[in-house]
Amino acid sequence: MPLLPASDHTDGTRFFNPPAICPEGLPPGRMRPLAILKWQWNRPPSDWPQWIEDPTPAGDPHALPAPGTVAITFIGHSTFLIRIPRPDGTAATILTDPVFSQRCSPLSFIGPKRVRAPGRRLADLPRVDIVLVSHAHYDHMDLPSLRGLARRGDDPLVVTPLGNARFMRATGLRRIMELDWWQGVDTAGVRVTCTPARHGAARTPLDRNTSLWGGFMLRDAAGRQVFFAGDTAAGRHWGLIHDRLGAPGVALLPIGAYAPRALMARVHATPEEAVSGLRQLGAKRGIGMHFGTFRLTDEPIGEPVARMRAAVRAQGLAPDAMDVLHHGECRTLAW
């Protein structure tokens, strides 16, 4: 029996990527379990190290950003701390896809393991007002990290796409709001709008695409915007987001986990596609994410950043149009 009203991206029981957001001529499709098993069995050798000791990070995530700027701290993978100044002299503090655990896995002893510590410890972050959880995959929805956030007593509003609250209710976080694509909520002085992404979701072999995936646009009282893409392949959704919500000042876009391409093209963007997405969004600045923390796929550890920088040059953009932050780095940007 359908659980939700049918739409262009759900039949009422499962979600899917509608043709409207897929690249022209490419059917939505999905990853086949047998192909995934074959890939896992035959994976090539890796140049990823066992561990990377990062230097002491620059910047202070507790510092209040000046009016007209936004402070962004890269914690690792898709986890950022974003601080948006408010007219009263305070700042709204947003945490994206918080993952502080050693593994992104349902089991503590197996599965993708960190090669570097979180750039900032959860205990060292300022009070969090909003948590964004883009979808149910373990490298984005980490229940131990969410429990740790609940134990701090911040009482943030957790904003997530449809069908995800059920996974998080036992974490101790009291306020969880589900949104469909294009729905929004005003909280802590920020407008949060859930946006389309081209991806999928599951936490077990039995719940494939029973919860929705997405990104988020954050808009302050003056109309300035930060876009967090979540996890996504390339598609026409970036242009749709620009047309419907306007251009962001800063866009956080995934650049890793793209190889082998035959499997990953429907769920993860390449660095070149991420730079193209930056242009489709009309963003002033881009920051790469989803690289260098967990070995999820087959590309060499340094390749996503090198290819992203080459794509910035090849597409005729300024060198600082899109780059990455060091793990733990806090940078204040005009937006």
C-alpha cells in the first residue's frame, strides 16, 4: 500500500530519479547488486595509506563571521560546519551530514575506515542550531555521531528528506523535520530548502529507495545563499535549482567516489562534472567535498582534487572559483 502521495519522484512506496533531473538521453537506471559484488571481488590495488596525520588546522570555528561573509569549516568527507551571521550579531550554526565515527558502516569492525581523523572534534564545535542529513547511506547518516550530538544538549533541528526520520528517532535528537524536494522551513534565522539530487538510498538490502535523498539551499535574511549538494551524480537538477532558487554565493559539491565509471556514473559526479555543476548553479565560489576521508571507490586518493583543479582551468574559471579546504580548516568567505 502506498505510504506517500505519488509524485514525479515516488510511486508512493519507493523513490526514484525522475527523467527531468537525469542527463539528456540517459535513463534513470540503478546500480545492479550482481555488478556491485563483481566489482568488490575484483577491486584493483589502492594507493590509499592506512593513516594520514593532518597538521593543526587554521581558523577558529567559534569566531563570529562578519556581516556579508559566511564561515565554513571542513571536518571531512561531507561534514561541514557552516556559520551564517544574523542581524542581531549572532550566527546560525549548521552541521552537514555529521560523520565522526571511525567507520561508515553498520558494523564497528568492518567497512570503510577513516584514513584521517575528523578535522575538528564534535566536542570542540560551537552549539549547533541546524543539522542537515542528506540521505540514509552510512557515510552521510551516522547514528553514533547523531547520538553524540544529542548528548551535547544542543537540541538542533534536524532537517532531512522524506522517510529518513525513522532511522534517527532513537538517537535522542528530539526535533526532526522531513522535507520533500522544494519544500522549506524557516529556523534559526535561515531558510532551509530541500533540493533534488541524483542518487539513491538504503541502509539494508531490503529498504532500497524507501527514503529520499537530496541537497539543501540555505538562505539568510538578506537573500545570500549557501548550497550543500549532499551526494549526487551529474544531472539537470543543478540548472533547475538555479532557475527555481537563484544562484548561491558558495556551493559545496562532491568530487570523489566516481570510479569505476560504469557503476558510479548514476550516483556520483566526477570532478569535471562538479565544476560544470558549479557553473550551472551560477555559484560565485565552489568547495569540493566527498574525498580523501574514506576509500569508497577505486580512484587514487589525490586524483579528485587534481582533476577538479585541472577542470577549473580547462573550463576557463578563475583559479579560486572552486577549490578545497584542508581538513579542519575554517575559512571565511564573502558570499
